[in-house]
Amino acid sequence: MRTVAPVSELQALVHEAERPLGFVPTMGALHAGHAALVRRCRNECATTVVSIFVNPLQFGQGEDLERYPRTPEADQALLQELQCDVLFMPSAREVYPAGRRRRVSAGPLGEILEGAARPGHLDGVATVVATLFDMVEPDRAYFGRKDAQQLAVVEALAREWERPLEIVPCDIVRDLDGLALSSRNAYLKPAEREQALGLSGGLHRAERAWREGLRDAAELEVLARSPGLHYDYALCVDPAGFGAPRPGGPLLLVVAARMAGVRLIDNILLGGQQPAESGWVCRQT
């Protein structure tokens, strides 16, 4: 594995790399969910590039930028074990050079749900992802389905990018107790983590009711809420555009809640074409 920080060194490597080149952008503090992305990229691409960059533009005022988990040595060891080809660890100065004013808008998707709860967050995501795409020039990029709205923003970006790029959505990876893996789970104390299981538990209740024939979105949203969690939202949306559900169409049930100052998100698709590897199975990889 080659580890580089300057953009010039990265581009020298990727321009000589065997294609297709797959890319997994991360903010570090890697866990089994990230590992699943890297493994899939390795299986499908000749060259795998992973970036670790804690992007300041996607953190709002008062959010956890300074205390966001950073585990560079463990991250590098894991990526070495996973046989990553190139690890890109740029500084903020490399990604956002002085005087560079580029800002990419997430569009209407950046103003609802996550965009409304965290103003500017999805614009920050769009900006860094577009910038990294320009630097890495991947053929495929791998993103998890847990950040469903972020995934939709990235897919829209890829459609507008100047060269062909396939966005590969990957299934949510859950711990054995059902909690979707997230770097922020490290903030939770044992009792808090137990209570945070209400997030996935609520989705499980709603999914069970859907399987039993319930189709009323408002009732499913009520079922998705669990006591003890402070919800920003628990909503059924159209998976195609995050607008109001279409009559008779599939629903994407998206939830965001706070537990002891930690903000957690999750989702589940009800109806439609389920991801090939999913279903309600808790797994550790």
C-alpha cells in the first residue's frame, strides 16, 4: 500500500494505475462498514484508492469537528490488511488551497431532512466529494446506504461529472445487536448504546408491520419512533427523490435521532427492489 498526502503524488500514482480504479472516500475512524466497502472495491476493481479526510465543510457550528474520532494508525493497519493499493491522506490545505473559492451545491436535496437539520452539511459533502473525484479520477466510487440522502446527492453529482463514473451503493452493515455501524458509535457509553438500539428497533417494527400489510406512511412513521430518543425526523419518503411517497410505490423510511449528544441516522427500504445482500440481517464483517 502506498500512502500519500500531496495531490501531485496521488495523481502520479492514479495516472499509472491499472483500470478500473475504484475509490472509497472516508473520514477515517474505520470500522467494519468501511471494510465492507473496501472489500467490494477490491473484488470489482483492478486498483483500490481510499481517502481519509475529515472534511470541515460538512460540520456546522457547534458540531463535533474537533472531537470527531481520529485513529490514523489503526486505519492504516486495517487498510494494509485489506490490501488497499493507495491511501490518500491529504491535509485541509491540499484539499482546499488558499484562495480557492469553489463551493458545490447539493441542490434541493440539501435543504430537506439532513439539510434542514444540519444547514450546509450536504453542500459540504457535495463540495468535498466533487473535489476528491477530480483528484482521484475514479471509474467507480463506493458509498454505504446508511447515509441515504448523502448517497442521493453523490449520485446526482456523478451524473453531472465530466467523465463516466459509476456510483456503487453498498448495503448497511450492522453490529450483531442491529445498530448500524458508525464512527460516532464510539461516543456512546454502554447504557447509551443500549438505548440507541431503539433506532434500528423502530425500523424493525415498521418493517414487520409493512410485511403484515400496513401501507399508511403516517402509521409506519409512528411505529419507527422509540422512547428515549430525541428524533429530528422519522419519515417515509419516495426513494427516487426523497419527496412525498408515490401511491402504491416503495417507501424509504429514514430516521435521525440524538442520544446523549450523539446524532445517529438509519433507514430501511419498504417495498421495491431490496439491496441484493440485505433483508433484516444483523451481521458483523
